[in-house]
Amino acid sequence: MKKSKQLTLATFLLTCFAFNASNAQDIKSTTPAFGFKGGLNFSNMYTDNVDDNNMLTGFNAGLYAKFPITNSVSIQPEISYTTKGAELTYNNAFANGTAQFKINYIEVPVLLVFNLTDALNIHAGPYAAYMVSGKTTNDSNLFTSETRLDTNDFKRFDAGLSGGVGVDLEIVNFGVRYNYGLTKVFKEGSFADSDAKNSVFNVYVGLRLN
């Protein structure tokens, strides 16, 4: 009889523990998450006929929020400061060096996140960005220069599609993402390559704050 009571008590305690763990998991999966994230950008520009393989290294940094719709699907808006642009390496009869074309944006993607497992997800959605500044640098064997870009030569708004893969741990999250620009970077007639659009691959690390 005593043994039976002990088994009953143990069963009750295990049931309570399992219920509380399950309930905690449900609460976690339906609770909005907030945090900040940042990482490295590898960007270039492409046209309908040319896709330059030279990558410009930059960075991204900002805030994110994640609002669960179900246990498997969430909406994740973000706002970040991000660098885009292109790099050109040249070597001709006159000089050799590297020219960089850097543009800085405030970017807002809105992503639909699909949880494949408790930790692994894929995400995709549109983004919109606003150009805030830019510059060109030229570092050659003859001279080094830096010139601030005139924002009037650009279309200030950039828009496109984002998609990637992420891993969400308890506090830290990280992933890779690709941004495919759909709008032209330059105004008509401002530069020779006026059809160029942004193309950015980035890696990021995020820290959940709640």
C-alpha cells in the first residue's frame, strides 16, 4: 500500500512537471520577442546583363521584433542601418588599385518566419530602404582619394526581397540572408550604369532582450 502511494505521488509530480514544461514552451512560443542584431554585409551591384563578382564588405546593425502567429509561423519586422555598394579592382597601363562605391541606408524588412524545428527557421519577405549618405574611395599606386556622393544623383528609396536561414537559441540567434534589389540605384542619366540594382549577402548575430 505504501509503495502504491509512492508511485501515485511520483506519477502526480511527473505529470505536474510535464504540464508546466509544456505550458512554459507554449508561453515561450507565443510570446513576442525583441532584441538587436548586427553583422557583416557582402554587397555588389548588378544589371540585366552584368553581375559583378567583386564584393564590398560592410556591416548592418539594428533592432528586431518577432510576433508569433502560431507555433510554426511568426512575423518579424526589423529596422537597421546597413551599408551597400560595390568594389572594383582595376589594373591598366596607367594605374592599378581598388575603387569602392559605398551607400548607406536605413532599411526596414518585414519577414515571414517559418520554424522548421524549435531552433531552425527560414524567413522571407519584402524590404524597403532609404538612402542617407554615400561616398566613393579610390586607393591606387598613384593616389588615394575619397569623395562624398551627391544624394541627388540617386533614387533615395530602395526596395526588394529578402530571404534566409536562421537559428534561434534561448538568448542568441544567428543566420545568413540575401537581399535582392528590385529598384534602380541611380537616377536616369546620373551615371553611365544607371540600371544597376543592389545585391547584398549578409551574416548576422542577434541578442534577444526579453
